[in-house]
Amino acid sequence: SQDTSSLVQCYLPIIGQEALSLYLYTISFWDNGRKEYLFSSILNHLNFGMDRLIKSLKILSAFNLLTLYQKGDVYQLALHAPLSSQDFLEHPVYRRLLEKKIGDAAVEDLKVESIEGEEIPVSLNQVFPDLAELGIQEDLSLKKKVANDFDLDHFRQLMARDGLRFADEQSDVLNLFAIAEEKKWTWFETYQLAKSTAVSQVISTKRMREKIAQKPVSSDFNPKEATIIKEAKSKTALQFLAEIKQTRKGTITQTERELLQQMAGLGLLDEVINIILLLTFNKVDSANINEKYAMKVANDYAYQKIHSAEKAVLRIRERGQKAKTQKQNQTAPVKT
């Protein structure tokens, strides 16, 4: 059947043989819940262990091929029909997952050729005129829709409007979908974060993750620290660097622009990069940044998962106190 062909053509390369075997097993033994089945019976029939069964159930559930319900010690499965190949390929995330597995060319070969000509619609009211007598109104606008809350078409439209682009479309779309699903966000909410964390008009899902990972920092910052944090959060890294250079009667060099790109490439947010810039310029009396030192700090902050300006300031404070303690220990008189 068409459904079976889509299972093999579209689902199988992604979900794997074990998940497909479990789905086919549930279809074959479906009895509308009249009989109970032991997990041991299912495992024996499919010839794999409990861990692989659980993994397969999760995969099938994620692809909306079944829904798992629990009531006490009893589990119930509600089976759902697979999408047709055409509907599957219209789902942007499913399509990209399939492209990762079998390649763009193979996916293109699966496309169903569109039928030319004008559609001749026939409504239920035309076939069953007594619907009106039953008080039933047919919604002619209802169409079969793919289960897909992430509207990639509208996402792309806003990208075009704002001049944004993907770094790697296949990978980025999957990461964007994962973020939207984890946070229960709409495509528009996801886009707003993508836009605010983009690097040189390129979407950075790594920086999106950094922004999501931010948590309130409970610490008493002195007035100077509070001012630094406020400034770091209010400007882009390029704006912040330009202001520092201006106070030192300098202009931004090409290598400094590339340095900002490198730090952003580590996933660091602009507010964190701004603290690194300030720290680096305070180390030397120069109009030019010490790029080697800046990258050393950037690598440390990326490794330490410094997600915010507050965390960066605390890191500087911590290192300063550590250095002060070491100096005091070195200069302390030795008792004899």
C-alpha cells in the first residue's frame, strides 16, 4: 500500500530496522485493546532487549507513529498511520533528516510529480445533501495537514526580509526545530532568538543555545561592575570595540574584526565578548587589542561555559582574588 511504501522509503532510513519492526508488529497484532501482551512476548518475537524496545518506542512516538499511555503497571498503545511520501517530504525537518541519511539526490527521486490541471473539488454537501438537515456544517477549508508546528516557509521569509542566512541549512534547520521543540516555542519565537544571536547575518544555533543556557546570577556587584555589565549587555561586540578604540584614538582593524568572528564562532555571546575586550584592553596601554591574549581568555570562557556578562565579571573577580592570595602568600614573612 501507499502507507507501507512510505514506511520503507521515508521512515526506515531514519528510524531504523528495529523501530520499524516494532511498528509492524503492533499493526499485525492490533486488536483494539482486547488482549494484554507481556513485554517478554514482544521481546521474544522481535528478538531484541528491553533497552532497544524502549528506544524504539521513543522513536515511534517522536515520529507520531504511536502514542504511549501508562495507567499503573499497564501500558496502552494508540497507533497512528504514517504520512504519505508526499506529506513526509513536505515536512521540512523530516525531509532534512532523510537527506542526512540517504543524500539529497535520493530524496529528490522520491518526490511525487505534481499533477497538472485545475482541481475539481467535490464537497460532502454535494454528495450528501441531508447534512444540512442534520445540522452539520462542513468546513470546506479543512485540508489534511502534516503535523508540523515549525513553519520553515515563514521562517525563511523573515530571514530574507532581515538579510539572514544559514551557515549549514540542513544542520541548522534540525537544530532550530530541536530548540523550538525543547522550549515549546513557535517558529516566530525561535526566529526572534535566531535573529538576536546571529553573527554577521549568519544564524548561529550555538549562540542560541548559549542564550538559552543563561540563568540569573545572584551576586552583589559593586557599582563599577554593575556599570560594566549594563554596558556589555547594551551593545554589540562591534559597537563596544568601536567605542573603546575611539577613546584611544584608533579605528577597528580587519584582524580585529576577524577576532570578533572567531570568538563568536566559539559560541560566545556579544555581552561576554565585550567583557573579554574590556579585560584585554585594560591589560595593555595600546590602541590595538592583544589578539593572542583575547583568544586565550575566549577559549577559557567557552570551556568554562560563561554564558553571560555577569558570569564573565565573576570569573574576572575570582581570578583577581586568586592572584591576590598567591601574591600575599609569596610576600608573607617566613617564620623560623
